[in-house]
Amino acid sequence: MSADEIDPRVLPHKRHPLKTPPFLIIMAVIQVINFLITKRVHFATSSSSVTGHVIRVVSQSADYTFWIMFAITLIMAVVYRGGMPKHEPKLLTAYLSVATLALMGNIAILTFTGDHFNTQSQAALIVDLGLLFSNSTLVFSLWYQLFDHYLLVSAFDFPVDVLDPDAPPRWVDYLFLSFNTMTTFGPTTEGIRRRPVKVVMMIQTTMSLTVLIVLVAKIIKS
């Protein structure tokens, strides 16, 4: 479907142009949280096990992609004045993909490995739970922002801001959407328009169910 053939009822809402520096700041926070989680659960798997090796490779891939993004941002900051170069969405997609895989790996380790729960206090396990929750919320907030910005038709129907009806969505709107998906297992006030976004949201909901139900049950039992 070409732009001329799009039903005017589903035309994209106004969008702020994506800026690389804010995106990079959130990615840096994700990297810090991922580092803390990986370090805390590293001993839950044997260093020679296939699972432990795969998790380390995925985590390192996220690190490398982040530093590539960081270097490109520094180089392009002057040229694009903080905008988003045409090639960077692909790098952002690559980074979010490996960051999501790293998050899924850490959740899998905590879900299917009992050693970590046997050696940690409940307070420490609650910290792990908070780190996983925060990491997932931030990662998927960037996914939703990326989808909404680059899909031909808007991915979401956001409620109108009463004080500024014409204001386009900002990152906090996508953070709110991601937070609600984590806590209520789905969007609350936003409508979902595109099938790829629905698939990603189902993945986040599955991860949320694992984090908030399975891991909480394990913490209580420990």
C-alpha cells in the first residue's frame, strides 16, 4: 500500500523526530542494568555450560552494539545536530534485538536454575526482580517508540493530551505503555494498530508473566 492509498482515518499522528542522544542515554541505562543482572546471575550457571556461554555471547553482543552506536553518535552529532542518521535505525534494531535476547536469557536462568535462589537472601532476589522489571520496561519502551516512528502507519492510538491536543507522543508515553504492559499484561488506554507490535507486546507480556508470577513464587518459596 502506497502513502496515497492509505485511508485518511489511519494516517500517522504527529511524531517528534527521533533524536539519537536521548535514545543513547536510555540504552546506557539498559546496559548498566543488564551488566548488574548478568553479574548477579553469572554464577547460577557453570562457566563451561552451553547456557552460560550463550548468555555471555549475547550479553557481549549487546555491549559491542551499544559502543558502536555510541561511537557513531559522537561522530554524527555535529553533522546531524542530534538527529537520527538514516542508517542508525538498523543499528538500533540490532541493539534492541540482542538486548532483548540478553534479557530473555537472564530471565531463563533465574526461572530454570535453582542455585541462584538457594544462595541469595530474599532481599537480594527482590533486587534481581526489580532489575529485570526495569530492564524489560526500558527495552520495550524503545521498541514501541521505534515501531511507532518507522512503520508507515502509526502503531498506536494514544489518548489526546487535553492541554495540548496536537502534541505528538514522547518517550514517556511509550514508557507508560511498556510499564502498563508489564504490570497489567497489556495496554490500558492505548489502541494497538499494527500486527508486528502485537507480536512484540505478546513477547513482553510473556516475559512479564514469568517475572511477576514464576519468579515471585520462587522468591516466596526460597
